[in-house]
Amino acid sequence: MGKILITIIIFVSISCNSSKKLLENELNYKVEKIESLNNWNIIYLNRGNSKYKLVSLKKENRECNKIKVGKTYSFILHSRGENPPVINGIKLKPINYLDINCYSYDSETEICIDPEKGINDLYSAENLNGLCIN
């Protein structure tokens, strides 16, 4: 009876540990590349088989937890396509999301999706300030 109880405890412990690791991996994105365009950072992320293009306004932050290429972070992403602009309280939605390939971020900067690379949307991260993750 004691051996069965110990076996069950070990099995449950291992199962809980692997579930926790799986959940953590679902929230993590690996930074593949960081580029710069005018006043904006373009960060290429990878999670599993999915690719993401994250856009962040450049900011001078001397002391912070800066993201690095090759490292994994838990970003809280928001889709640009799923968050259309609001003018006078009215959400403007395109007739077809496939019609939009580029977004203007300021008067000098237009950033585009890369469908040929598997990137079909642009994202912002709630917990990213410049290249600093909170």
C-alpha cells in the first residue's frame, strides 16, 4: 500500500511540474531580431511555429531590463488588426483585413506585415517600454 501511495505522489508531482512548464512556455516569446526604423523598434518574435512582429516606440531608458536577441520573455501582446482606430467614438474597421498590409505609426514611418514570412499582423506589448520589459 505504501509503495502505491509513493508512486501516486511522484506521478502527480511530475504531472503538475510539466503542466506548469507547458503553461509558462505558452506565454513566452523568443526574440529573434531587433531592428530600428526612425523612432520605432521592430522586434521579431517566435513562439512555437508562430511568428510575430512587435512595434515599440523608442525611448531612452538607461537602467532597465532590456530585451536581448536569443532570449525568451513573457510579452503581453495586443494585435493591431484586432484593435482598429477610433475616431469620434466610432471604431473604424476595414472591410477586409487582408486589404491592410502597412500601418502608419507617424508622418515618417510606415511598418508593414510580412505574409511571406508568416507575419500577418503587427503587435504592441503592454509590458514593453522602448526595449525595456516590465
